[in-house]
Amino acid sequence: MLKLKAERTAQGNSIKGLLAGLGLCVIVDETLPTQLENLRQWDGAKLPPMLHQRLLREFQRWQLIDRQIRELEAERMAKIRDDKTPHVEKVRRLLNLKGIGDNGAWLLVYEFFAWRVIKNRRELASLAGLTPTPVSSGESQREQGISKAGNRRVRFMITELAWGWLRYQPESELSQWYMRRFGRGNKRLRKVGIMALARKLLIALWKYVEGGEAPAGAEELGWDNKPRFRAVKSRRKKEALQTG
């Protein structure tokens, strides 16, 4: 899924880059063919025919990738709603937390929590590449940052979730800890702090998935109350009434 989304972004950037040479910009979505018809250059001329055709070909590739992403997302949503396997149960448990979406919950479970038994928090942080790398030379001791030796996708996702945690779970102990330590610091300090928060959050989510121990002060909504799942539930109810 992440690879497909990266390909879709690259394809969209390719379209934007071709138009940028003419000083034009667009939003790459399903309305792109109409946008291309309406675009005008600085002198009022339409797009060059060959460029127009190339952009349409690039758009067809974008559509193919976008359709594959939508199909995978629909398949995943169906599994989260209806599947009773232990892995999906873990996904639903993570989704109970405010600030954790289906992308984050699915990736953390299937890329991390579900494929092996994790013994302790040190092993957990090491697998994600979130362990510190101290350097000691004589009387000099310093930190080189995190090791980045673990799962790159998990490390990226938990970092994004950490930023979201500050926004959606401001009353939790983790958010309060971050604000006390790093909230008033400069950009570099906040960036260092978010990696520390990401490590603590990953450990807290692991405990929650395995033992049901929710992060202290965190708000739980229930996975089926999230907007995307509530919309599906509403649509199903409407379809049932129409057919009944």
C-alpha cells in the first residue's frame, strides 16, 4: 500500500512538473482532463497538442495506481469490519484509540506486532530502529541519534502517529510529558523530542495490543465510531432499508 501511494505521488508530481515548465499548475485528481482543456498559457493559447496527449497518458497511469489503492483500501476495510482472526482483532483494538487510523493500525500490526513474539521494550525499540547510539571516546560522550537499523516503514509510521498523538490526545500522559520536556524548545529540540515520544508511544501501543493496557490518559472512541467506519455502517443500514 505504501509503495503504491508513493508511486501515485510520483506520477502526480510528474504531471505537475510537465506543466510547471509552462508556468501552469493543476490539482491531480479525476477532473484533470477537464482542467487540461481549460488551461491557457500566458498568451492565451491552449496546451501544445503533443504535451496534452502525453499528460493524458500520464494521467491514465495515475488512474490505474489510484484504482489499485482504492481496491486495496476497500478490501482492508471489509476485513476490519468482518474478519474475526487474531491479527484483525489487534487492528481493531488499536483503532479504538483516538488519533490512530486504519493505515497506522494495519501497518503496525501486520508489519510489527503480529509476526513475532516481542519479549521486552528494548527488543521492541531495536526492531523499529528507535534505540539510541551513544558514542564514547575518552572523556567525550555524546549521542548520534537513533540507530535506524530496524523496520523503516514502522519507524516512519510511528513518527507520524506521534505527531498526531500530540494533536488528538493532548490530555494523555505521553503528550503532557512531551510538552514539558520539548514543547517550548526550538525546531531541532522538538524533532529530537518527537523521536523520543515515538519510542514511548510504540511501547505503549504494544502493551495495549498485547495486554489491553491503554496509554495513561488516552481517550478511547471505539473503532466502529471512527468516521470512515460510521459512514459504511450508515450506508449499509440505508441499503438494508431500501431492499427491505
